[in-house]
Amino acid sequence: MAKKKSRQDLLVERLHAQGLRKRVAAAVAGARGGSGGGRKAESRARDVLKQLEGATDTIRTEVLGAGRKRSEAGKKAAATRKRNAAKRSASAKKGAATRKAAAKRKTAKR
């Protein structure tokens, strides 16, 4: 008759299947309690979680470019709006000057 796997072994297998290394999975599964090294295993599990969170942050910023691309796009859009507003303003000033000069010429002819 086959020996039934313990909950710890099942957890190790599940974590390993999800991509964790076997040794890390075993360390995390050892933190669940049971016999031997409870405090050490728990602290190792916490360390592993901190490392994994750091890895996810790195992936988000470096690979996915979480906030950087959006802020760069916003800055570019703001610069474009500013440039276009300056063009409109310059054109309006030029048009106003032309109208003023034309009105001056009209009154001078009379």
C-alpha cells in the first residue's frame, strides 16, 4: 500500500509546480509548523516572501514599466499642448497686428 503524502509534502509540490525552487518551497512549507525548527522556518519563509515581493517590484518597474511610461507620456503631451498654445498665440498676435495695420491704413486713406 502506498504511503499517503503529508500536507507539507503536498505544499512543497504545489509551490514547486508554481515555479518556486524545491529548496525554497521546502523552506516555506517547513514554516507551516509541525516538527522541528518552527521559528527558523518561519523566519526563512518571511525572508522568501520579502525576496519575492522585491522581485515582483523589479519586474513591474523594469519589464512592465509600470509608472514610468505613463508619466513620460504625460510630460510629452503637456509639452505638445504648450507648444501648440504658443503657436496659436503667435498666430493670433500676428493676425491682430495685421488687422490693426489694415484698420490704420483705412483710416489714413479717408
